[in-house]
Amino acid sequence: HIYKMNSFTVNPNLFLIILFPFIYCSSTILSLDSSNDGSGTITPTTMNDYLDGLDAEMDRAFIEYTDVGVSTADGTGRIYMGSAQGSDRTTFVFRSEFEDLQQEQVDFVFSLVNEPPKFSALLDPTYVEGAFKTIDDISSLMGVSSNLSRTEFVLLQGLPAFDRELVMVTGETSTMNGCTVYASPSVGNAWVRENLGLDTFRNVVSQSVKIRAQNLYPSGDRICVTRAQHDGSVRLTFEHMLTNRINGLLEPLFGLGLFDQGQINAYLYEAQQLEDLIKSI
């Protein structure tokens, strides 16, 4: 149809042509920060891609990574280390498996990652109390439930000057086989300024008083729950995977593996805490 307005002939399709760029821009999904200041050059393009890759890497880790030979007291948790394909960094994983859980125990495990910083506060021996902050909800930009967050962790016990900060975006998705995957890749200041604006950039920079460490790809968590058909019993697997760069003067030593044993000890502590907390419910 053609409409006449004040003697001007107007084609209604013109409105669609004019509006299309704005409609397209509003639905564009941000790419992740694959720079050296973000989560590294092998980072998948989007958060959805990252989550899919992380899910696959969790499967691969259980088969191909090295079991370091330590476990929790009841044997629910074990530690693995290896490298993602194309990565020159060591990735650490703890994998905990629980049988015959009650629903309240399952709910507790999910709360660890759904209510940040609950995981860090209850499990992580390197967490700096009160350091975690959610800076912005960026779900509409990432295509999944997502936040821009900042936290800090202890690198050397008793030496707070060596503490590190992390700035990261989170993301989560559910898989077809009963798992929920959570990602936590780092982003750099340039990515924040370009994609989230000057106000958010200033908010991030104003809190940056520590050397910035990075969560490289792959980094995140996965919770898988299965229920037996014959009796309804619940089996749950929790996996926590991180690939880090600590930066600063100690980074060369970290890259050489001189901190590997400390990371193994920290992951074993986390897995033991998880075992003890679930038993206490």
C-alpha cells in the first residue's frame, strides 16, 4: 500500500529500511575478548561458542588429562591437569562425583555457582573476603545470562601486595544431557570500554588496584545431574576448570610450572570442602 501524508507519497517499506540497522544492532551478540589482555587467542568467538567448547573440554579432560594421583578423604573428588588443544597453558580441574543425593544437597551445589561469591567464600582458600563485585548485567549483549564481575585472590599467603584481581564475564547454559555449564572468561579494559561504554570502563578501572590476572580459555564449571529411573536416586558430578595467567614479575615462574603443586593443593582443598559440606547437609 501507498499512503499520502500532507501531499507526500510514503512507501511503508521505507520505515523497515530505516529501522533495520537499529533492529540488527540491538540483537547483535558481542564477541568475547580473544586478545592477550582477555581470555587468550584460542577463545571461541561468542559466549555460546565458549560454553559449548568448555562442555566438550570437560569431557576431554576426564579422558585425556593426567590424574595427579590425589583424592578427597571419601574419594568423591580427584584432580586433573592438562592442556586444551592449541593452548600452551596448563589447565587444572577438580572433578567430584556424588551418589544418592537428596534434593537439598543438589540445590546446595547449584547455589554455589548461582549465588556468587558463594563458591569462592565457602570453598576457595585464595578468595579475598569481600572482593567480589557484580559490575553490570550484560545478558542482552552476550546472548545468555551474563554479568561483568570483578574479584581478587591471594597469590602468596601472608603477602597481600602480591594479590591479584580478575575482571571477567560470566555465562551459563543447559545441555541436552542434563548438565549446566558456567563460563568465566576474562576481559581487558579495552574490551570493556569499546563494548560496554565509558561509565562501565571507569567503574572497572577505578577498582583496579592490583595486578590483573586472567582466566584464559577454558575456564568455568559444569554440574551434571542424572536420576535413576528405578528408584529416583540422584547422581551429581561437579567439575571446576581454570586456566590462569597471573602476570607481573612472577608470571615466568608460573608459566614454568613452579606454582603447579600449589594449584593442585588448592583444588584438592576445594574438592574436600565440597565433600564435607555436602555430607553435612
